[in-house]
Amino acid sequence: MEKKQIFVHDLLLLLLFMVILRGAKAGKEEEEADRIFELPGQPKVSFQQFSGYVTVNHVAGRALFYWLTEATQNPLTKPLVIWLNGGPGCSSVAYGASEEIGPFRINKTASGLYLNKFSWNTVANLLFLETPAGVGFSYSNRSSDLLDTGDRRTAKDSLEFVIQWLERFPRYKNREVYITGESYAGHYVPQLAKEIMNYNKKAKHPINLKGIMVGNAVTDNYYDNLGTVTYWWSHAMISDRTYRRLINTCDFHRQKSSDECESLYSYAMDQEFGKIDQYNIYAPPCNVKSDDSSGSTRHTMHLPHHPHHPIFRTMAGYDPCTEKYAEIYYNRPDVQKALHANTTGIPYKWTACSEILNRNWNDTDVSVLPIYKELIAHGVRVWVFSGDVDSVVPVTATRYALAGLKLTTKTSWYPWYVKNQVGGWTEVYEGLTFATVRGAGHEVPLFKPREALQLFKSFLAGKPLPKS
Ligand SMILES: *[C@@H]1O[C@H](CO)[C@@H](O)[C@H](O)[C@H]1NC(C)=O
Ligand SMILES: *[C@@H]1O[C@H](CO)[C@@H](O)[C@H](O)[C@H]1NC(C)=O
Ligand SMILES: *[C@@H]1O[C@H](CO)[C@@H](O)[C@H](O)[C@H]1NC(C)=O
Ligand SMILES: *[C@@H]1O[C@H](CO)[C@@H](O)[C@H](O)[C@H]1NC(C)=O
């Protein structure tokens, strides 16, 4: 009798064991299917790479595309860092991975890759996520999804992605997770962090979220609009008169500005700005002919969608000069094959930014400052940085927004250094660190890669930026 019971018990155990093993094996197989052996024109590297799709909604058929580039050394001991670009509608593969923090840059003929010596994967495992569905290789089988996606769906789908992705890569399950990004990802990053916090309240296996970091981040409509106009004036891009009229005419709290305000924006941009690169006001504009014989490289499509609509103006968010190589490279069938991308035959081309998503954006938070407060209260590390020559989401906008939090200063304003040069300035508050990057445009790691890497290292270490 007793013996028989033990036998049944053992059998059950064995069965359970087999189920677990099979699960692990299925996970392993899925992971192996996503392994990138080599990208076309790629130099030899020592780190592992994976990419592919995670289904985030079975009913609609929404799948998000990711690209993981593991740390160059000891990846198992390094944190997992998610990077998101903004737009809304712009791709983390196009910007974050290929121009900013990723290990590879695309060369001028778009026929090969070369190494970025300041890649953030020298210190962490980088997970680039194209979100929401409709961005880059991420797709939805329900075409109407492209017409009603907004902050909400982006946050919910991105959470689902993180949960499912960790199932596929169990070795990352208890790893420290950081979420980073720039521009309109100033919404996505804290919103996803909040989704994770809510998920963790009920989860058996909570996600080990440690911190967030955002750069030139869309944060709060009122402060962002006020700070942007102030930046234009303080950097002598507009006249005193236009500045005064903008301040007196526009209600920066409103989502939609009045016709009168719109026409002032038009006047400022068309009559006063001139042909500058708004993402880096001191850089040569990219329509200036360089050694690149293909002529004009400026893609004008994104900024001018709603050129004078304050919300959409600040939503545009990438450097229009450099996206061209990416659009050639990532549309190559051999590149897509190597990346396990576009396996279902998406009916349109890969683009760095989706115009249709951007134009039809359904919902946007007026301010993410309340989320900052929640994150700080939960002990999540919050870092905010700003390239100080960007006029699209400028440093003044960010400073007004942060001032709105009324945080206590822990370490007063000081210059921080890289290689004996002032990298920028920083102030440490209770719960939040703010840092500028001197001379950097909107895409900080593109313009100031060494400084950006220092910023990232200090953020991960949770230590103030170097004082010398
Ligand atoms: C989308 O549709 C294609 C073709 O029917 C299918 O193969 C694919 O699995 C679907 N994607 C999702 C995420 O359901
Ligand atoms: C780009 O990379 C490819 C492949 O490695 C190489 O053949 C080509 O010469 C490179 N072009 C430039 C302009 O660097
Ligand atoms: C996907 O592949 C098809 C060919 O099967 C191609 O026409 C389309 O441009 C590709 N779309 C994307 C987003 O890569
Ligand atoms: C669109 O936005 C409204 C609020 O502005 C919201 O109630 C609705 O759920 C959103 N739609 C989707 C599909 O998320």
C-alpha cells in the first residue's frame, strides 16, 4: 500500500519534471530560432545577438520586433537595458541601435556595418524594441490598429512584450532591468515603468525594475511648450516681438492651439529660424552638400506634418540627416532574413518612422510628472538628461518640467567631466538626477558618444557624474 503510494508520487514527480524540461527546451528552441549568426557586412564580434517577434495580442495579431545585443563581456552578470525611441512612430532599430547606443553603425553605401567604440553594450545587455505595432518591423494584422494607437496601447503592449520576452529568455528573469529612451519615449519609458510596477503588485515573478533614464524627453505639455519658445528666444532664433506674442497669445496648457497661435509658430519657423537643423542648432544643416555625392539627405517628411502644432512639433524626434542609410540597409531582403524580420510579408516598406501612426496618434498623457513621482516614491532610480543644443525638446523645457516636481536638492549644480573636459552640468535631487550634455543635439549619443557612455555608466552605478 505504502509502496504503491510512493510509486504514484514518483510517477507524478517524474511527469512534472518532464513537463518542466519540455518547457525549458521549448524556451531554448525559441531562443535559438532568434539567434543572429551574422548580419550582412558585419564585422566579427564576440557578443551574442538575437532578434525576432513576440506576439503581444493574439486577437488582433500584433507582434513586436526586438533586437538584443548582449554585453561584450560577462553578459550574465550585466543588467538588461531596454531602449526606446519616440516619434511617436519611430524605430529603435533605426535610431537607438544604428545611430546612437548600439554596437554597429551603417556605412555610407549601406552595404556594411562598422563598430561603434562607445556602444552601451560595452557595459550592459541592450534590448531594442520597436513599439508600438506599426513601427519598423513590428506589425499588426488588424490594419485599423495603425489608426487608433496611442500612449495607452503602447504601454500595455510593451508590458506584454517584456513578460513574454522574459519567458523566452529565462536567463534574464531575475536580472536588473533598466528602461531608457529619448524624445517622445519620454512618455513610453515612465509609462512602461508604471505598467511594470502595477504588474509586479500581483505577479508571482516580479520584473526586477531598477531604474529609468530619458533624454531630451517629452514630459509635460505646458512646461515643454513654454520652455521651447523660451529656448528659441534665449538662443536668438526668434525676435523679441515674436517671443512676446507667442507668450501672450498661446495657451500652452491646451492640446490644440488657436489659429492665432498657430500662425505665430508658422511665422517663427518660416520667417525667423532659417535653414537650421532644429535637432542640433549649431550643426551644419544636412541639406548642405557634403562629400556625399547623392545630394540632399534631408528627409522633410516628419517635422512638417503638423509643423505648427505644438504637440506634434515636439513629437517629431530624430535627426533627419542620418536615417537614409538605415532605410536602405533594413529593406534589404538578406538583412531581413538574418534578422528574422518581416516573416509574414508586411505590405509596406520598413521606414525609420511611421507617418501613419504619428498622424493618427490616439491618446497622449498631458504630463508624465505624476508618474515620475510614483516611480521616485517606489525607489525606482530616475535620471533625466538633455543635450543642450536641441531646439525640439530643449533643455529649458526639461528644466521647467523638473522644477515643477519641487524636489529637494541633494548635490548642488556642478560641471561634470570626461577626459578633463566639461561634459555638461548636473544637479542631484532626492530621487532624481538631472544632467545636461554640453554641445549635444537631440540624439545625445549620436552627437556626444563618449559623454553619453559616461552618463550611462554613472546611471547604472547609481553614482553622481564625475566631478573631475
Ligand atoms: C498575422 O497573419 C499572418 C498571416 O496569416 C500569420 O502568419 C501571423 O502569425 C499573424 N501574426 C500574429 C501576431 O498573429
Ligand atoms: C561598407 O561595408 C562594405 C562591407 O563591409 C564594404 O565592402 C564597403 O567598402 C564599405 N563602404 C564604405 C563606404 O565604407
Ligand atoms: C516585407 O517584405 C515584403 C516582401 O515580402 C516587402 O515588399 C516589404 O517592403 C517588407 N516590409 C517591411 C516592413 O520590411
Ligand atoms: C483612444 O483614446 C481614448 C482617450 O482619449 C481612450 O479612451 C481609448 O481607449 C483610446 N483607444 C485605444 C484603442 O487605446
